Amino acid sequence: MSEAAGTASAPLLDINGARATIRLNRPKHLNRLQPDDLDELLRLFDRIEADPALRVLVLTGTGRAFSAGYDLGSIAERAANAQEQTAGSAFEVVVNRLEDLAIPTICRINGGVYGGSTDLALACDFRIGVDTCEMFMPAARLGLHYYKSGIARYVSRLGADNAKKLFLTAQKIAAPEMLDIGYLTAMVPVQALDQEVDKLANILAGNAPVAMAGMKRAINEFARGELDEAAADRRHRDSMRGTEIKEGIKAFAEKRPPRF
């Protein structure tokens, strides 16, 4: 099912079986995010996470770009009022919420990835992009010191040298280099994009959701250097006597796909 539609709108949600898809939907402006879009994304994340039938999220854009990032006019307007939460911090909340979503996430990169949207995509667990996509982070050119969790995500995912190149030079890079530095999980011709996303989404949707959620949390905590060891140990012990491992072992013995 699809939520409300229009030529341009806040992000749209489509649900198909165990898969949820969020589509950024301002194609005339390369899906540049507005303040209301941030509120809607948080609402959609909550809705998706609250539905146990949903096992995987795909995030993508309408038209020829994934996203041009956050609206610079909104940043300037909000920065003028020191008493108000800045646009940057509001955006950071959304990206961090996406990174911590309990279900696995795939960014379907259908075109250019610019500004803050580079971090939005990086917060997803997997990024599958077309071979014509490109990215750049213009913070240094704009005089903007990026928020710390975004810098940390770049460093933990891409390494310090690549983070320096992208942040400090503000130079555009093309899809092959995005793949080389680990920004893209996979690079495909445009005609193969949906097939590649579907293949990965189906694999993720078929795996044990509780085990995946726990391991995703541990991996993210390891990457940030803030592992909750007691909680990770508890999840491991619980999994050894849980329903998922019983079904997984039974399915393996019966040579069939598990039904979680």
C-alpha cells in the first residue's frame, strides 16, 4: 500500500509484504529535504519499526537523483535564531535514527548523492548504486563544520583518509571510486538496480529478525567504540534458547528455508 501521492511531496511509504520502501519525492529539486520531511521520516521510521511483519527497509529517491541533501535556506534561517534547534541537529537526529533502526536497511541509490544525503545513505546498512551515480560533501566549501556523528560515521565506514578527502576537498567523486572506498556495497547498471535491490532485500527479509536486530546493534556499537557488552552477551545467551534458533536448526536439518 502507498501513502498519499502528488507531483512533489514529503517522503512516501510503500509496503509490499515484508518490505517497506521510503521514497524521497521532490524530483524537481533533486529530492532536497525540507524541515517537514524530517518530521515525516521520523514518523515513518517509528511506524515501520512498530510493525513486526516488516523485515527490511529500502530508502530511495524519485527521478534522477537520490537527494541533494538538506535545504541550505532552512539551515541559514534556523541558524539565525540561536534559541531554536538548528536544522543541522534536526537532520542529525533523523540520520542517527535511521542508523539505529532495528530492521536492516538498503539505500537504493538511483542517482546523485549530495551534501547531507551522503550521510543519510551512509546510515543505511547497505548501499546499492547505479554506475552513473556520484557524490560530494560540500561542507568545507560552504564554511560548515559538519555534526560530529556524521563525521564519525564517515570515519568508521570509510576510514580517516577517505573521510578527509571527502570533507576537506569538497570534491565530487564518481560511482567507481564510491565503490572502491566502500561507500557503495554494490554498483550496477541502471537496468539492473531493482533486480539487485530485490535480491538483497529478499535475503534480509528471510533471515531471523531478532538475531539480525541484535547483531546490527552490536556492530553499530562496535563501530562507535561504545559496545554494551552485558546487553550483547545477554542477547547471545537468549538466542541460544530462543524460538528462532529452533526453527533455524530444524529448517537446516530438513533442507528447507527457515520460516521466522
